[in-house]
Amino acid sequence: MPRILLVDDSETARNIMARVLGDSYELSFATGGREALGRIVSDSPDLVILDLLMPEMSGFEVLEELRARGLGVPVFVLSADIQKSTRDRVLALGAAGMANKPPRPEELREAVRKVLAGERP
């Protein structure tokens, strides 16, 4: 079963994603960027679903750090910030894709399936 790390400082957002994905994937959680980086190194998830706006360390900083460390885990970003400049920056930093937050359940499931298959969502 593929392993997904859900990174979001909102417990509500984590719970929603867990309800949508929990039956098909092995889930773990992080509430911030620093915790996420530690879990990525220790747990080697198959996919990271990452919020952008978090205290202490933003999703942008997580993406930058993953790139700097050469960690190639696929990352799918969820954000309420849907500006084209944000999407362009996220993709330039190596994310596999991005969706508006909160995503529709079917949209999230399809994006996860595509990223895990090596496709662009």
C-alpha cells in the first residue's frame, strides 16, 4: 500500500484528507515543515501532500529544502492561494502538481493516483 505524508497545520484539513484517502493509502501526518522534513527522511513516503501556508516553515521552504537535499519524493501541493504566480513557483520548485484547497474528494483521489503513477495531475 503506498505511503502518503499529509502536511498541514490545520487538523480539520488533515482529517478531511484522511477521510478521502485513508482507505486506499497508508497515511502519516506532520503539522509543519520541519516535522515534515524529518518524516520524509525517516519514513520515505511515496508521496507528500503539502500545504503552503504554515507557521515556522512554509511549504515553499519545504520544497526548497527537498531540492537542496536532493530528495526526490513527489510532492502535491494544496493551497488556498490559487494565483498563477504561486502555481508557477510551486512547479518551478519541483512539485508534481497543485490544487485549490480544499480539494473536491474525487479531484484529490485522481491527483494522488496520477502523481503515484508518475503522471502530471
